[in-house]
Amino acid sequence: MIDLASLLRLPCLGDDLARVETALLVSIEADDPFLTEVAGHLISAGGKRLRPALTLAAASTADGGDVTPASRDVVMGATAVELVHLGSLYHDDVMDEAESRRGVESVNARWGNLVAILAGDFLLARASEIAASLGTEVAGLLAATISRLCTGQVREVRTAFDSTRTEAAYLASITDKTGALMAASCRIGGITARLPRAHIDALTTYGQQLGMVFQIVDDILDVVATDEQLGKPAGNDLVEGVYTLPVIRALADSDGADDLAALLGGPIDRAGADRARALIRSNGAVAAAKDVARLYAKEAAAVLDEFPESPVVGALRGVGDHLIDTIPG
């Protein structure tokens, strides 16, 4: 998946992300050493830090692309959005009964579901504390974002194994489940950098549309990539009964739709998921899903037209297409 820090090539982004890393470790320190260990488990495992990078990049669009180090408020805003992301991963792994995450044993697999849920709650609470220190607007935004994440996830859970799931239902789910936090990441960057309100709103739209691209690409990869490329079992969405855009498009196509429908609608093993993946890849559904992602990438790029041209704006404009280009084949 995308390494935004490398793609943007901003002079200070690497150092600012290192500051975020330090702030993450400080923020999860608890009176109980065990809680500190569990809360820091996925932080230590690494990650691309896409969301904090978006916060930092959004802030740096000020004055035609500021190349100076980010302010403390911007760094703490970036830290808050990553804590929300991490907390959501702890909860996701419980729901998915995941055994690994980022190349290490998942928290739920190592310490159990109860500990994973409580640690995820702890990370969300820490994020909220940081947001509150940045002002009422950031605090309210992050609270609303967490609410949207839950809403999107519930929409997905309610349609598990539903082979009649519509494209509109899918898009509504990922708008909240993924788009909301990327939108918030960009908006918090704009707010903490004290950008003009019109630019803050444009950055929010950019993040929302980029989040749609990101999730559609992730869902396509589950169909076309290998276990090695993903770093986790391919076809897991199908096993979990999460029917994503390429699946929905394949079911709507007359070519092979009946065979695919016969496999779906209930629990499926890995062999069945592999057969379903082959059918989805065979009838143009992947290309159709990529076309939808391209439309969102185009919309994300277009909202940046009102910004003064700079290296960071130019790089942000190309992120959506770069994400799509990572799809194998």
C-alpha cells in the first residue's frame, strides 16, 4: 500500500512523522505497565502512518507549500487521528477474529478479545484527550468522526453474507467507515495550521474522496492480490461475508453471475473464496471497480485546483491515481 511520506517528498515530513511517532508512544503511557504494553503493541509494529501524513501534508499547503517543520498543534492533531485509526484496528481484529496485524500477532490473538476491546477504547480515549487540548472544533470533529466510523461498520455488519447488497449501500458504508477518518485527518491539518476556511473545507472534501479511493483499492486487492502481496490471507472479505464493489459488480454481470451467486450468501471456506475470486476476476468486475475509484480520484484532485500550486499540492493531486496504480495486473 502507499507510502505517502515517500511519495510527497516534503523536506520536513519525515522528521514530522518521527515527532508523531514519539507523541504516539508518550500518549499511550498508562499507570498500568500492562495496559501501556498492549496499547503500544501495534505502534511498535509500525505502519505507513497514512492518516497522520495526510494531516501534516494538508497543513503544509499553507502559503503555497510551507517547508518548515509542523507546529506542535499539527503534530498532535496527526497523533490523534492515528490513535483513532489504531483503536479501530483493535476492534476490527476482534470482529474479524484476526490472528495477525502488520506482521505481528494481533492483540486479540495474544491477549484475548476483552483486553483488545478495552485497549482499543483506551486508544480512542487518548485521542479524544488530545483533540480536546486542540480546541472545541477539533474535539467535536473527532467525536463525530468516531461516530461515523461506528455507523459505517454497523452498515457493513448488517449486510454480511447478503448477496443482494447494493452498490449504494456499499458506498454509504465506506463513506463513513474509511472516508470519514481521512476527511478528518485533512481537516484537522487545515484547522491546526489555521488555513482559510475555504481551504479547510476543500481539504476535507479531498480527504473524503481519497478515502473512497483507498477503500475501493483495498477491496480490489482482496480479490486480485496474493497473500504475500497483502501480508494477510487474500479473499478474507469473501470469507467474512463482506461483499465489496468488485463482488457487487460481478454479481450484476450476466457472465458468471449465477456461478458466483451459488458460492455466496453464506459461510465459505478458503477454497470457495479462491473460486469466487477467480470468477470475479474473469468478467470485467475488477476493471469496473477501478473505473469507480478513478472517478473519486479525479474528484479528489479537482478540489485542489483552488490552492496555490506547490510541490505538496501537486503530489497530493496524484495520490489517488497512484493508489489505483498499485493494483497488480
